[in-house]
Amino acid sequence: MVRKKKISIIIDRDLWERFKTKIIGKKNLKELNKAVEEAIKEKLCEDLIVETIEELLGSEKPPLVITPVKPKIQTDAGKTVRELRDSRF
């Protein structure tokens, strides 16, 4: 069973009307609830990703050591940037 919570919020009237018109204009009122819920989930998405990764790793923590590597071929970043800038004109 999905648990739902009825809430009330204070929000800018014009902002709410634009949002509501955009959602209800395409769908029904039930979809408005879904749209608000999706907006909240999107905002919390980063937290959900972190929690999921922590669940997958358990108590195991990944190593935080980053080892630099040398390029296999000779590179010249300055020359490459200059070529890219010159190619725009």
C-alpha cells in the first residue's frame, strides 16, 4: 500500500497558476498531484542515488586514491586549443 500525505504549502500564486495550467491543460487534476510528486522526487534524486550506492556497497568503502596516468602519445594542449579557436573563424 502506498502511503500518501496530504499537505498544504504557501507558494507564489502566479507561479502556481502557471504550473497548474500547464499540467491540467494537458491532463486531469489527478495528474497535478503526480507532477508535484515527480518534481519533489527529481529534487531529491541525488539523495536517492547516494542512498542506493551506500546500500549496494554496504560497509565497504571504495578507495579514494586517484593515480595519475601519463598519456601514451605526446600531446600539446596549447596547440590543440589554438587549432580549435582558429577553426571557429
